[in-house]
Amino acid sequence: MVYYFSSNTVSPAAFIYVGKDKVENEDLIKYGWEEDVWFHVDNLSSAHIYLRLPEGSSWEDIPQALLEDCAQLTKANSIEGNKKDNITIIYTPWSNLKKDGSMAVGQVGFKDNKKVKRVYVAARENPIVNRLNKTKVEKFPDLRMEREDRLKELRKKDRAAVQERPVQKKEEARIAKERKEMAWRKDHAYDDVHTEDNLMQSSNQDRDEDFLDDFM
């Protein structure tokens, strides 16, 4: 079973989920998405909380109010951490989680400790926790299938991008050629005016000495 929450501190509402126990946590670790950010109470046992960011968003730029929601929800889902004040919540991208055969069920490590951030939580904020709990939904998702569908979607987008690239390059080349031609025409707009014949016609040097009579 997986619990789903929504945070309305951003628009559209953010998608947060958590496994019921350490068995579900194993599946969440295995079948996470690239957009997921993992939260846990530092140095204490707690649920694994995941925030799914919109595609293209950076885990380092989570809005402060949303970060606070995730931290409070993580604290509330820790038996020991929920009773304590002044605790620290750690978070990192799902892709930075490391799991090997020597680790206990639900236990994880990190590929790069530099990609782990911390947020301080002074105390439980009941208004935040209660608001989030009102959005709580219990589901039995097929996490493996959801991930496979997601990967298929990403591969489809990649193929479309590859197919579109030659068209874009051709259009960019056409626009560049047009701009080059326009620049050339602008630079040579007066070429005909300054030809030798036109200069001779506008010069008084070779005119008949009576040419001024035309103006009398």
C-alpha cells in the first residue's frame, strides 16, 4: 500500500507519496522516477517520503513552503522523530539513492553525499500536518508498471525530438540564409548609384561649357 498526499502550496498541487512500511519502501526505492526527491529524518527511523517534481524542475529549487510541507510530513511519519523537537530532515534526488545486497530492508545509502541537503525542523506544525492528512489517499499501485510506462513515454519523447531535429536545423538554416541575404542587400543598396557612369553623369567635369544655359 502507498499513501498519496497533495500540497497546495504550489500550483498545480505537488504530488507526495510514502510507503506504508519498509517492504513498500523497497519498491519505492526500486521503481522511483527521475523527478522524485527522497526525504527522511536524519539519524532516526522514519518513513521514506517522496516528492514528485514537475518534469524539468530542479530538486535544488524546491519552493520553501513546499519544502516545509515535505519536512513536516516526514517528521510526522517518524515514531521517534515525531516526538522530538529540533530535528533535521535530509533530502536528495531519487537517482542519488544507493542500494546493495548488504543493506537491510528499507535501508539506503547515497551515491554522492554532496547531493544530500538538510532542512531544520524546530517543532511539529499541526496545521501543516493536518492539512496534508486531509488529502491522504490509500492505493495499491503497480509501481513497476508505472515506471515502465514512464520510461516508454520518455523514449517516445526522445524519438520525437530526434526526428524533429533535422527539420529544426533546416528551418534555422533557411532563416540564417534569409538574414544573410537581407544584410547583403542592405549593405549594397546604393551600389548602382555609385557606378562610374552615374558618377560621370553627376559630375560637371565633362559637361559642355554652355550647360548652364539649361538653367537660365
